[in-house]
Amino acid sequence: MNYDWDLTSLYKSEEDYQKDLNAFKEMIPLFATFKGHLGEDEKLKEYFDLNIRLELLVNRLYAYAASKADLDRRVVESVSRENELRNLLRQLGSVSAYADPEMLGLGKEHMESFFRKYPNYSQFDFSIRKLFDSQSHVLSYDKEKLLADFSAFSSVGSSLYSTLSVSDYSPKTITLKDGREVTVSTANWTSLVADSKDPEDRKAIFEALYQYFDKHKNTYADIYSFSLQEQLGTMKARGYSSILEEHLEGNKIPKEVFLNLVEVAHEGAPILHEYYELRRKALGLDKHRSYDRFLELAKSETTLTYEEARKLFFASIEKFPEDFQEKAHKVSAEGMVDVLPKDGKRTGAYSRGGGGLEPMILLNFQGKLDDAFTLAHESGHSIHTLYSQEGQPLMKQDYTIFVAEIASTFNEHNLLDYLLSSGKLTKEDRIALLQKSIDDICSTFYRQTLFGEYEYLASLKAEKGEPIDYKVLSDIMVDLYSLYYGIDIREEVYKPLVWCYIPHLFYTPFYVYQYATSFSASLELYRRVKEGGKDAFDKYVSLLKMGGSDYPIEEVKKAGVDLTSKEPFRAVVKRMEFLVGELRKALAE
């Protein structure tokens, strides 16, 4: 089986890419011709038609450019091509800055009448509804154009972070106590820690990675401060009351959703402390360091090839409808997944696609059981994309981040249950999987909420005009790790710099908390499917088919989960308490 992406499914050659790129460049000035004419039905139809052509073209161009760049971030030409495309999109934003103010000037009734008269264009009705719902934050044409002209600065921070953390990063080679030399990188350090039985070696591995952040801590702080200032500028320009509101308002996510999540995580912190103390005793540690979380309480000897991981995932979903299974096979087919780690390749994993394209998955597969869960996770995103394409027209297919993690974590819940109920587990396997399920809650619910609260607290400092440097940013982390984990990370020398290690903080501000909200929703939806059978699964699939046709909170409510309540979050804490109790019993057997 070929373990590499087949990017010829996007473009057969560089010449084909360049042809479409030129077509995009020629399309940009066409948008200027509609200025002042959107009140004419025929012109508005032409404008919407042009947007459909643009969506299909740019999605293909960006998928190719970004995927090529992610395969080796050291290749300057590939990264430059990605940046060129971003620059063209900014030009487009400047040229078409008149559109939102002009449609607002036409009035809501005019636009609704247009969609009634021309129902073929109703795929734009929700985006227009969102426009009018956010009317108070849309500026006049000249101000919108000015913001669009300066929009290039909005991606400077993420670009600098990528250059510093990926392009310019060099792994460090260290010697362990037994004389072995290992090269520590962002891709392998967690597995090196997990395999180490010596606390001094674990410390050395951790410090080999984090010394890079320490060396560049002032640069990382400046990049993050720049990002905060960019968000602050947007907040002020558009009249939001806070940076948090700026990120929530576009999708009409009530502020109490975020604050309730944080409050419940605080309430549920004691069980996290209890789990870490249970781990400390079981592992025989004097102190449980933050990097010790990768240590296994029981050693699972399971290793998997990629083909075996696929088969395991397929077996776990055999009870689901055939259509769902077919989609799972399709999204992980040969050429659709770039499987193995490579020098220069972007770390982590993701699914990219939609907008007329079949989804593609990036992995850094290393043969661990956890990699099977990563495959299930990313396949969930891709399956979601396929259902969205089936259920919605092109301009309503792009679902929000807020619901994106539901399908991915749903698959993980299911795979875990499949393994725990297989009847083939040894005591060690059972302990390992209980640890896996607890660690998933720790990393997806608690850890991501911690990072979300970190962003919130940092944003409050920026709003108050307080200085942002590496010490300020690190002190916030020290306080939060004490609150959430009961750990004093100052004892780990470099650990207060963990904010440098989290790319989402730099790439997509106020993204990470949505892992926790999605996890909470998916856990509840999965419970209903597990207990309720086909009807519950149909309701779950109906959520996936909604795509981006409504506000995410409303989509999740239609599927039966109300995230404006604290109850879905408290249910996660209760699940954590149950699993820790089960683990304690298993360890005592």
C-alpha cells in the first residue's frame, strides 16, 4: 500500500496548478465590477455565481499548496507558494470589501425577497443571515477596505511561529545514562519519555526539547504579544467588548458556554489531582512531573502496522450503518492519507478537504495503539466532511470548528469501548485502555480548557494594556497548572514555557476550548447511540449532514445536546470519576 498522498488527484502537474492560479488572479478584478450594482437582481446573481466558481477554485488551489508545504516545511518554494496564495486572498478581500456594507444597505427584507424569488441561490441565505445578525460589527466600505488592506498582518504571527518552530527547528541529540544516543524532536519526544524507565533520562529528554523554547523565549513572547495586539485591534475596530467576544460572536456562541466550561473544569479539578496522585503511587515516583503523564501504568505490547490500525478501526464500526462504514473505508483509502513521519513534515495530524474536494488526512504514524485512535479521530473529520457534502449545497458545507471535533471524538469513544468490551484483554491491556480513556479526558477536556483559559487571561491583560513578555505568559501557566493539575511546574525549569509548544495558540486563537465542548457533546451523543440504537445514530448523522447551515450551538441543540447548560460538561467530570474508580480497582487486583 502506498503511504503517501496522491496529490495528482488535485493537479496532475505544476503547469495545471499554475493555470488555475492564473485563473484566480484574473478573477480577482472581476469582483470590483459589481461595486454599486448588488441591488440589481441580475448583477447579484452574477456575483453569487462568481463566488461559487471562486470557492471551488480556491479550495483546490489551497489544498494543493498547503499540502505540498506541509510535507516538507523546509522547502522554500512550497512555503512561498502557500504564502502567495494567501496574499492573493488578501487582495481579493480588499477588492470585495464593498460587498458586506452594500448588502447591509439593501436591507434584510430585500435580500430575503431575492432568495424567495431565486431559490437556486438559497445556499447563500445563511451567510447573509449571519451578516445581518452581526450588522453592528460591519464597518463602512472605506473602513472595511482599510482593514482588508492591513489583513496581511493577521497571519504574520502564525507565519513567524511556523518558521521558528518548524522551518528553523533542529532536533537535539543527547546521551542517555546507558550510553545510547537519541535524537529528540517534537515528533518523537513523548514516545521517548514513555519508553524511559529512568527519571533522569525523562528529564533529559524533556529538557532537550524545551531548551529550544528557552533559547527563543523572548521571540516566542513577542510573536504571541503581536497576535494579541492584532486581535485587540480587530476588537476595537469592529466594536466588540472583548477579544473573547470577538471570537465567539461570529458564530453566536454565548459567552456563558466558555465561562461555564471553565467553571466546571475548576469544579472537576479534584478528580484530576486524585488521578495524578494515583499515578504517582502506582509508578513509584517521588514527584509526578508533567512529562510523566506519558508513562504507562501497564505495558501494552501491542504494536500496529497502518493496515492493522485501519482494520481495527473498521472492526469497531461494524455495528454502524453500511453507509457510515463505506465512508470510513473511502477516507482512509490509498492516496488519501500521508501516513509516516518525515523530516520537515508538519507534526501532528489533521483532515483537510471539502468545498468540492474529497478529504485528505495527514498522520505521523509510529505504530502505537494510540495511532489507531488518531486514525479514527481524523477519519471522523473526513466522514463528517462527506456527510456535509451530501447534505448541503457548496456554500453551506463548511462546518465550524465548534462542531468539527464531535465526529472525531465520537469515533474515539467508540473504538475505546470496542477494545474494552472485546473480551480479549489481559489485565495489562485493560489498565492501559482505562488509562487511555482517562488521559483522553485529561488532554481533551481539562488540558484544552486550561489552554482556553490561558488565552482568556492573556487577552484580559492585553485589553488592560499590560506588558506581555515571556515571564508574564509563563506565570499564567504556572497558576493554571497548579489549579488544574495540582503540579508546581516551576520545579521543571522549562515547563512554564509550555505556551511556546502549543501551535494552536499562535495559529488559531480561541480554537482549543472547542475540543472540550465538542468532546462533551460527542460523549453525550455517543452514550445515546450506545443505548438507543439506530434512531440515535440517525440523529447523530443528521448533525453531520447539517454542515454549516446554522449556528453551531443550534446544530448541536437539534441533535439533542444543549451546551449552554453546565450538564454536558459535568457529565464528563462524572465519567472521569467513574473511570478513575475503575482504574483504582484494576490496579489493586
